[in-house]
Amino acid sequence: MRVNTVLPVAFFALLGILQVCQATDRLVFLQAVWRHGDRSPIATFPTDEHQEDAWPQGWGELSPKGMQQHLFLAANRLRPRYVDEIKFLNPQYRSHEVYFTSTDVNRTILSAVANTIGLYSSSSRVGIDYPACEKGTPCWPATFVPVPIHTEGYDLDFILNPDANCQRQTALWEHVKCSPEFKKFWNSQNDFIKFLSDNAGIEIIPDNLWIVQDSLYIEQLYNISLPKWAQSQYNGKPVYQMIESLMNEVERFMNGIDIKNHKGVDFNAEIARIRGGGLLWAIIGNMQEKARCIQDPSGPKCGFYSNLKFFAYSAHDTTLAALFRVLGFSKTNYREDGYPHYSSAVTIELWATPAGAYYTKFIYWPLGEQEYDVTPEITGCPGTNNTGCPIETLFQRSLPFRPFPDVATWCATPLFKRNCKLNLQKTSWNSSDTNGFMDFEAEDDAKFVARRRSDANPRNSWRYEF
């Protein structure tokens, strides 16, 4: 929905990002989380001249430009590192090596499809990856390799949709809006908010401000003339710039960044956990299972994990912002206000040493910019570009963000009990170190659910739920 100016490029880019780690260490597992590509507005305000019929596919749909952005991400950025340089991913599609999952939204599903085209079309094999053209029958599009994309229901996708139907998060957000800190901020903008409401034809509240900002932002991208009021100045400042600044502050509150406690509620911890904790622990859980299956291929989940190399999540700007929050970054877009731009991605690399130790690297790939190894900036991870973050360290520093016993249950837990006391997150767990890898299944917290979907391969139905 929201993007800010580009990051400073040369000097805070962490050098050596595209260098392969020491030859004795090996990449054993890769995960990626990305935002979908360029899209049409999801909605707009009543007085906007450009309603849904102004957009070829309607509201919220991936554009051809968005498809191209993900094609570029895969073919020109991810493939050179993970296929050509490190030689970890196979240049041809192997069904047992990759798993793509997406929120159940057209633009994220199609972004995943575009990504698979970028990964595999240049090495595709006719008659193996896609059918040969036969006389008298329609021809399959040359080089297009179909790859399954798995989804969960959008409103109940607690891993990839930070705004899923979550009772506790709704209560938290209402509590934030009732806090003296938020009221002071919002009330200080009363005159400007009235100006926006009068011109947009809708009462502007914290929950719908994004509609005005998002639609105006996209219309500018498409060189569509904005309404005169949106091009004007308010108290000497450009109106759109003021909308953008106001939205930045709302997003800070929504993501629990540097907010004062209110009535015993630690907003910073609670909001981070409920919005990003499920995804962070799904990522950690996948890494743990991969490491276990390397050590013991006979394990119960190793039919899926032993051969798996790449687990991809196709999602939203809010998803990346929630992940950045639980990694400890103080901005919604790594070092910037605003949400990550279209097709921005984070890759999570799991490396193994000859001694059997594991460490991880988090690499941020902003749209059109230098990629950054952000691992050293993860709170509680004293890693460097060369050493990464030991997986045990990542586990321990992430415990406060773990929804307990699982994210669905925690979402259904009221914020306050009937006696007005807080329902607080459990803050400590008994964990044991198994072969250098933290074990969080000792309490049976992680539920590995085998589901039969509509395909014939039971491997494709395995999915973590937290």
C-alpha cells in the first residue's frame, strides 16, 4: 500500500553480499518472503474521478508491470545468486525441491507464478517441464513451466496476512486508538483530517486513511492527474506529502513501534507478536525441521524436508513490515518509514558448518536497489556478514515474539479477562539443545498438520501451523 523514498545505496550497503560463504560451509535451505508486484488500487474515495472501471482488471489486481517486476526479481536477482553463483537451486524445476505458498489473493498468487517463470523458463525442457507442440492441438506457451502455488484462506492466514481475522489484534488496535499517546497525535491533526474528509467525500479515520493515500500514490505512478485539492498546499506544505507523513505515523502505531504502554499493555511486544510472530516462527520451524532431517533422514517429516531446498512465501507489504518488526528493526521498511515497495523480498538462508552447527542470514532485496545483508542488525544477533546469526541465538531472541501455544489460539485469546486483568503471553519455555539446534517441540507447541489437497502428491499438503 505504502512506499517511501529509496534507501541510501552505496555506503550502508553491506559489502560482499554476493560472495559465497566459506567453501567449507554450505547452504542447506532457503526461504523467501516477498511483496506482490505493482497493482491497481484496492479501493478509492467517493469523490475520486477514477473508480474501478478506470483499471483494466478492477480493484487490487496485479498489473503487467507487476508481473514484470517479479520476473525480474527471480531471473535477474535470485537466480544469479542461488542458481548460478552458489549453485544451490536446480536450474530446472524439481517438484520435491521447491514449495510456493501465497495468501489467497489474485495479486500474490500471480506474483508467485511470475516468480516461477523467472526462475525456470530459461532452463525449461520441452516434453519434460511442459508439453511439446503436437499437430492439430493448441500449443503450450513455449518455456512456461507450471509450478503449484498453495494458499490458505485469506482471513485465517495467520502466517502471511498480518490483518487476518484476529480478535486479539482487533482489541489491541482499539486499545491503541484509545491511548493518550494516539489521541494526542490524531487530535493534533484535526483540521487537516477535516480538510481531507471534506474533499474525499468520506469521514477520514485511522482505519481508512490508507485508502486515500494508496489511491493517490498509485494514480501518480500511472501519471493520472490528481484532484486539485490533492495537488494543493495546506499550511504551506504539499497535501500529498502531509497525507504520506500522517500515514507513516498511523503505520508506526499499527505495527507497535516505539509506543508507550497503556493500562498495562506493552503495545510494542503485543503487536509485534500478533502480527509477525507466526511468520517468524514458521520460518524458524522450517529451518529446524530441515536441520533435523539432515541429521536423521528417517524422521517423520523428512519425506517433505529432506529434499526440500526452497520454501517461498508470496504476500504483502504488511507481511514484510511485520517481519521487520519482529526482527527488531525500528522502521516499517527496514531503515525507512513507509511500507516496502512492490516485489521487495527477504531471503533467509540456512548455512551448515562442517562441525554440524547452523547459522542463518537474512538478506533484504528492495525493488531496484542494492541488496543488504541485514542479519547484523537483527536485535540479539551479534553476527557479521561472514558468520551470520547462530540458529540457537535466533531461536532464543525470538521467543518473546512466539504466539503461544499457537497463533490461532492466541488470536482467539481476549486481551482482557473478565476481571479486567490482562491475558498475558507466556514468557518462558523449557527448551533443550539437540545436536546444536534448539528444540521447541518438547512442549508439543508446533502442530505439523498433514492435509490432503486436490493434488496427488501428499508432500504438497504438508504445512506448518503455529
